[in-house]
Amino acid sequence: MKAYWVVSGKALSRNRNEFFSLINNTLTSVDYSDENRLADLLSQSLSRKEQSISGNGHGLAMNVASSGICALSNLSYQVSGFPSLLRLRGWIKNNEISKLSNAFKQLHEKISKTKTKHLLISDASNLLDDVKQLQNSWVESTPNNYAPYNLKFEPRCVKEAWIVPTQANFCAKVYPTVKSDHKDAPALTVLSVFLRNGYLHTAIREQGGAYGGGASQDNSIGAFKFYSYRDPRVSGTFSDFERSLEWFRNANHEEEALEQAILGVISSIDKPSSPAGEAKAAFHNDLQGKTDAWRNEFRQRILGVSYDDMQNVIDTYFDESKASIAAVISSQYKDEVEKLGMEVFEI
């Protein structure tokens, strides 16, 4: 486990000494004894999660549907999905603040004793001073000898619906695919944009009445995701997800449509960021082994995607028996999702 501090020279121009000391003390001397404050923070966190459901229902639906793909996606589901909301409610309801306080303290001790990596972002005139301040104020702990953190996981298909206080629905369907280092990742990435532009936008939004819908290839976990946002339908939307693949197989597509899809992917890769944002992205990419050469190669592979490549990945990965579905729904759609064979939960 590592800690990363992102420091802006401009933001620290008034009091660098104080800030560098503060970030060091964050990992060395935090007091968890104020249980009233901890209870307030838990309540605030619960309130934010509950209020964000209607605005991020499609994200939550994809989070549920992806939970059976791999250990990382399942961890994301447990930490940021519906289980985290239910845990917060349980901790508050059962008054487990003291227990949590001790758990946080133990976790904090483990984090503070691991080896750290630092990212310092500064303007040129303050860079040397900022580096010296960090060196002088940071006290490096001796790393513990600990075993690598391994998550136990068994892949599974998910069919779940979650009833929430909303008037609209959010649907998601996920197929297990491959990660970014696989040769098929570029074709899957372009396919997601092609299906969104050519079929899903019209079928789900213009004809189906949803606020939005589309597809994306998640190269971090190896999953192809269909989704809808603020949707008046459920069964019809899942059918549209399947029909989009049939449309690709059977329709006559122009070369211009492929070029537009490729340009859409390239524009997202080349999208400019702030200087600090570029530095942070480069830092984290480097930690994951995504060097400049790797990124340039991936970009060239995107530019080389053909219709045959996309047809090949559809034939290879889009197996209905391996697909997972999830929906965040209004209570009035309970009977409909049960007919789809979905297990129903209620928030």
C-alpha cells in the first residue's frame, strides 16, 4: 500500500512549511478518540450516498453488474456500491462507533508504516524550495514486512435489481472481456463508441425515452458495459442492448461511421488536461507500467481498428450465458425484473 501526495506550488505559496508538516502529521498523529465527530462524519457520508443515487443510478447499476467480473470490480462494488451504503446504515443503527474507531486506528497504523511514493507538482521558481521542504518535513517510516494483499474471488454472473426511491430506472448489462494490454482491447473500445453513436442513442434515448444510454469498454477490469440513464423502461432497454449487436452484424455500415468512432476514442485519449492533471496522470500511468511508448502503441492500435476487428470481438466475447445484468429501479417495476430472473433488493 502506498500514499501519494499531490502538491501545487501555487497553492502552497503562502505557507509551505505548515502544509508539508501537516501532510506528514496526517500519517503519524491522527486522533480517533472523538467518537461524536466520527458519528457525524458517518452520518454525512451516508446522507451523501443516499442523495447521490438518483444522479448516479447508471453508475451504480454498472457497479452491480460488474461485481462478478474480477476481484477489483468486486472490491469497488463492496467499497463504493450499495453494500457500502448498507454498512453505513448498520454501523450507525447499531452504534458501532467505538468498534470503528479502533478499526480505523489499526488501519491508520498499517498505512503509516508502509513505504511511500511522492509526487510533487510545482512551478519552476519554487520547485527546489518545495523539494527541500518535503525532504525536511517528511519522516519516512520503516516499512513493515507484510504479505501482498490478495483478494479471494470467484467470477460469477449477476442478475440483481435494487429498489430505490426514484421515479426512473437505470439499467446495465456487462460482458467479461479483456484489459488494456490485450490485442482485442482497441477493437472493443472503438466498438463501444460505434454502438453508442449508431444504435443505442436512438433506441434508448430518442425512441425509448431515457435521458441517456450507451456503452463503454472498461479496460481496467476487462468488461464491456451497456447502460441507460433515467429510463422509463427496463425489459425493453435490455432488449435494445442485445439488438445493438444484431444491428452491427446485419446492417451495412459506411466507412465514415467507423472513422467517427475512432476519432471519438482518440479525442478522449488526447483530451488536454491542466499541467497538474497531466503530471498526475503520467505519475499513475507509470506506476501501472503504462509508459509513453505503451500509450502511443495503444493509440496506433486504435487508429488501425477495422469492421472485421469489431465483428471478431463480438463473436469472441459477447456470450449471453456469461452476461450479467443489473437495474436500479422504482418499486413499481419489481414484478417486471422478477420475470427477468433478477434477484431483488431494496434500499
